[in-house]
Amino acid sequence: MIATRAPKRWTGFGPSSSPVSMACGPRSRQSVWKDGLSSEQLHQALESTPGLHRHQIIPEVDWRTWVVLGGRGAGKTHAGANWVTEQARARNLRIALVGSTLHDVREVMVEGPSGLRGFGERSNRPRWDGGRKRLIWPSGSVAYAFSAEDPDSLRGPQFHYAWADEFCAWRRPEAVLENLRLGLRLGRDPRLMVTTTPRPLAALRRLLAQNGTCIERAGTEANAANLSPGFLAHLQTLYAGTRLEAQELQGLMVEAEGALFRAEDLARARGNRPATLERIVVAVDPPASAGGDACGIVIVGRRDGRAYVLADRSKAGESPGGWSGLVAQAARDFGADEIVAEKNQGGEMVRTVLAHGGCETAIRLVHASRGKAARAEPVAALYEQGRVIHCGAFPALEEELMALGSTEGGGRSPDRADALVWAVTHLLPAPRAGPRVRVL
């Protein structure tokens, strides 16, 4: 059932408190009455909660991060505003509101039709302090606005709770999330809520895989009664029959179109480093200029026909002397047998730069005669076969791999991924790839 009224609030815990009104609240209050209901009664109560759908009701399970994945117009902002409003009833709490930009925080999370300024009964609504970019509730609780464009702005502040909106639209989701989590250190049970339309980002996959994460999914049609019929019809016309239908209308994560590396293949690639390796190489994708793209530096070993990714030492903003020194150190740290370096950017000068950086390991220069995606196809096939193992977490590398061959690479040069492709190709040479068939 889809209701259009704002949720009622309770005034106490007595017999007059209905299952419907109590269902809107946090789990500590919900548990007062849920134990006395049958599963059928509980389902009916949740389905009939005024103003809230199932994906907008605060989860009963224990969680540290609550992620609501929804299609466009599915009511994600309403869910976030409901949760923050419930927390702000307590006195003197500190809450973080993080959006793609400060404009998005103000216009969507705060002032929007489902935003915090208009949520709940009038006596409990917050006021906006534009000078300090914060919301202040009558209880004394305060929510501070932050832009995901500036991850460092989250260094220092500390909070009891945080709401992160449209996580997949952030330009640097991992950096922002890391600083935000480090600031969630007040109170006994700091928590994070994330609302977003999903995209096939490694950052989102890792977030969903973390312990203590509760996931809710909702499609646009779940909130159809609160949407203009023309809006829903337009979305269906726009996306029906396309790969984005599941993402934009159903709130499901789909692979980037044309991507060579699939999330499930990378997830299966997790493993341990063998006690001994037959051969170890450090692969290098030199940057075109100092201070530009990163220098891809990936260390890979081989044993029994499998490649083991040992480390990603890639780094941006290094001078030739800087990145060559990093390569030399990686070779020493891992006892590398050989350094494999692409010479398209600099030719034989790459060998000279590496030698001046202190590299005493044998150097093999390779030339790229095909594009990055074409070179990566045989390596992607090895991942599908389970012949490449990641001995650790390499989020930046995996994100670049999942963008190879797709139209959603974000415009960045996949230096880490290119270095890995050179390493695996060198250790596990394969016949030139023909057409690949993938079972769907």
C-alpha cells in the first residue's frame, strides 16, 4: 500500500500507541510492540505505515551502515529525512549531511519537497543557519552540511550520525567516505545512512560488502502514487528495454556497458599469496608528464599457471626521479626478477630513467601496438577462468579494471589497470584472443 500522508508520530508507549504509528520509529521503540505481533500482523502494519514504504522504515536488524538503493523518485530522500529526524529528537546530537555539492545538500536534503525542513510535526522542525550551513532542531541537535567535492572538510569534525546522499554521484566517494567514517566517533552507537541510485562502482560494491551493512532496494514504481504520472511514463519511455532500466527504475546495480572485467570475477579473485612464487615482476605504466596521470606500478607473481597480484604501488604527481625510485623500491621489497615497462611514453629513455632511479633488476621494455581495452581482453578471460588472484584489497586498481572497455571510465587514464595487464600478459602469455563468448 502506498500512502501520501506524512507519518504520524507517537506521544508515548501506552495502549493507545498503534502498530502503525510505532512502526515509523527507531528499532528501540519498534521493539516495544513488535514482540507482541504475529509475522502476518507485523507485515500488515509495516505495509500500512502512513507515509512510509518498507524501504523507508528504520531497519529492525542491528546495523552500522544502512544503504537504501533506489530508482529515480523511489523516495530515497524521504527515507533519509525520516531517519535523521528521528535521531534529532534526542538532545544535543551532532549529525553530518553530505551531498555531491553544498547546493545539493541545501536544495535536496534540507529544503527539497522531501527535505528535513518540512519533515515531521511543525513543533519539531529545524531552522536553517545559512551562515554556518547547519540545521538546528528544538532539541538542540545540529546537522552540518558538507560537500563531497571537499573530502578534507570532514577531517576534524566528529558526529553521532551521518546521512550521505547520492553516494554514486560523488567524484571521490572513497576519500569522502573514509574521512566521514573516521568522524563517526561520538556516542555509543554512531551510524551512517547512505541513499543513492546505484551505479557499477567499486566503491559501492565494497560498501555493500562491509560487515554491519543493511541494504534496502526500491524501484521507482514503489513510490508511484507520490509521483506525477507523466514523470513515471517519461522514465519508462526513456529507459525501457535498455541496460539502464534496472539501474534507473528498479534501483539495481548493473555492469558498465562494454566492461571487460565483471564485479563477480573480481570478487572471486580474492585469495592468499603462495609461500613461494616461480617468478615476480614489477610492471610500470609511466606517466606522460610529471604531475599528470599516475604512474602505474603493479607487482605480480606466478605459480602453477596462475598470476598473483601482490601490490599496487601506483602514485600520481611524481617526477621521473620520483616514480623510478618507487619502482626500484618495489623491486627490492618483493625480490622481483624483472621490471616490465611500457616504452610508448619515452622510448629507450624509460630504461635510462629507471636505471637512474636505482633499479638494479633486469628491465624489459614493451611497446603497445593495440589499444588498452584490446590488450586487456585476454587478461579479462584469465580472470573469468579464475587464473588471476588478488592477494589483498586493491580498490583503485579494481575500479579501473571495471571501467576498461566501457563508456563510463570517467575520463581518467587507467594507469594501474594498464600496468596489471602488462604484468599478467608477461607472466601468462596467451595466444592472440579471438571473439569471447560470455554466458549470460
